[in-house]
Amino acid sequence: MRTPILLALLLVPGLAVSCGLQLGDEQTPQAREPEIFSAVTLPGVDVLLERGLDHLQGQRVGLLTNRTGRLRDGRRTIDLLWQAQGVELVRLFSPEHGLSTELEGRVQDGADGHTNLPVISLYGQHRRPREEDLEDLDLVIFDLQDVGVRFYTYSTTLFYLLEACSDLKQKRPDSAPGVMILDRPNPLSSYGPRGPVSDPNRRSFICPADMPLMHGLTLGELALWRVAQQGLSVDLEVVQLKHWDPASHWSETGLAWIAPSPNLRTPESALLYPMIGMLEASNLSVGRGTDEPFMRLGAAWLDGRALAQRLRARPLPGLLAEALEFSPDSGPFQGELCGGVQFQIVERADLRPVESGLKLVRELIDLGGEEFDWRRVDERLAHASTLEQVRQQSAQDPGLGEVTWSSGLLRWRKGVRPYLLYPRSWD
């Protein structure tokens, strides 16, 4: 029988996480005073190294990661564990876009070029770890940079890992590994949860749970919520960030931006991802195949100058939109000349990514008519009443679409409160 090294979590507000809280502690997130940090942010992996790896001695470990899994000094989490004395790193797992974060489409199993460790793709033939991938492990460590958006698939991969470990533990308790999450900042956290909570029965790989479009949590917090919500039987530990203020922007963390996927190349593109990514299922180019994806959008049928004029008359908060023509090298309208707009962030604090995305939908309905396939926006919005309200409202309505999601958002904020590891202004 394996000796458990992690604390079984949850179903009560006292969280067993690496900050030192134990089950039964009275301290809760809402009782904490906001902190002002002058030190640089330490990701979970640096905190793990800081406290030492002694508790991993003799463990057979799997690691779910990609190129974003690095220490502040640039070393890979893979290499840290591979070189750690007494730790047996057995295999790697990779999410969508592979270990390199540069692949599009289905990803095959492979091997890491430096360590020659096997890499099991969780965006290939299988999207959930199989029993044979887990049963010989004591622990799976999870280290990925997320962007805080429901349809960004790394949260789905995390949920699938937790569910697979729980299923195995229920079948064979002595064969199930624990899960350790090395937490990282949510680059959208300063805006809090925003947008509609997805409609029931809309489950898919880009809609893994009833969550707002911008969930507002780190992946560590999201995992704690998911385990409690689903009643999962999994030994879970979250290694918290140090010196991170959820109200801060990425540039204030002192961390290098490593693209978590091929087209989120800058922190600025991550800020606009909820707005522009929301529209990607429709017949628009979101800049894939250009030098600034998710900072522009357009289509062969779109009059970019007319759209820019409308956005000057009714500006999107924090943004400047300029008319642009571009020809994508890949994706929709590959090789075609597209009319569109280029966005420039002029005031980060004023951004309203979800609301601005819906205002764009309204403007495009007016401009594009039957050319614009607006109905497909709901593939990512996942909230039919919001889209219908946007269609019926005027583009001049300052609260476009918000009335349909306000109650669901309030329930979300209350529901996740026990699992917050970092103080929030919206809590």
C-alpha cells in the first residue's frame, strides 16, 4: 500500500493547501486583509522548490505540463523534477497544443527531447488519462499557465485529470495517485468573474462546467471548487503563489510571458481573448495566420472602415479600434483580403472584455446582415438568452446583454467563495 503524502480535501471551507491551512482552521478568504506586495511573484513551482522536495522522496511522479511550466529563472519544471534526487519522474502529460505549446489540432503521444521521458497527449486519441497512465504513479503534478476563460481548454484538462484520479481511487484506492497543482496567476483576475454562466446541459471540451465566461479564479482555486462541487475522491494539494495580488496586471508580477498557445503571444492578447475568442466560432478571422492574433478581427465580407467608424461613435471601454485590411496565412479567409479592425489597449483598467465582445456582435449584426453568422457565437458564449437579447437590443444600450447573466454571476461568486486562496475585491 502506498503511503499517502497529500491531505484529502474539501467539502468544508477550511482548505488543505500549501499555505499552511489545515482542515478545520477558522481562517477563511473573506477574513483576510488585502496585502500589498513589493516582492516579485513566485509561481507555485518556485514555492515548491523553496520549501524543499523532501516530501517527494521515493515517489513515482507524473507531470502534466507544457512550455509554460517553468521556474522564475527559466528552468523547466520537467528538468527540476527529473534532476531531483530521490524523485522518480515516470512520464509526462501534455494538454492541447502539446508540450511545445506550438501545435494546432490533434496531438500525438511522443517523447521529451531532453529527458526522453514519454509524453502522453491529452489532446489526441484520448482526452482523459487512462487507468494504465495513472495506476503506477503516486502523484501527478500539474503545472500549466491558464488564461481564465471558460472555453480555453486547460481547465477542462485539469477537470478530466481530477475525475480520472477520483474514478481510479473508487475502484482501487491503493492504486490512485494524488494530485498537486503548482498554481499560477490568472492574467484576467483583476476584472473578476464576468459574463454569463453557461446554460445547463451545454457540456463540451470548451464548456466543462457551469462557469462564467471569465471565471476569475486561478487553476488551483478552480480545482478546489471542482472537487467539492463534484464530490470527487481525490487527494489534492495546491501549492500557492507567493506575493501575488489578484488585482494586479501581468506586468506587475515580474514574470516572463510564455505563450500558453500558439496565438496568445502577449499578455495583451490574453486580455482581449474573451472578447475576440468569443466570436471565433462565427465566420470571422480573429487574426490567426497574422502577426497579431486576437488583437484584430475581420472578414472578406466586412467593411472595416464602417466598423471602425461605429466603434469611434460608441467606443469599447479601454480600447481604440482602427480600420485595417489583412490577409491571413491560415485559418478562416486564408489568402483572402479581409476588412476589419485592429485593437489597441489604451487603458487596461477600463477594459470590459465580455461586454465589449457582445457590443461587437451587435455592431456586426447591423453591418453584416445575413453575411454574419451570429448564431454560432453561442458555441462559446453558451448562453442562448444573452445572445438573443443582444440581437434584440440596440448597440447604444450601455447594459447590452448583462441583465441575462447577473443572477448567475452572483451565484457563482457566492459559490466559489470558500475556495478562494487569494483575497479579492469582489468577494
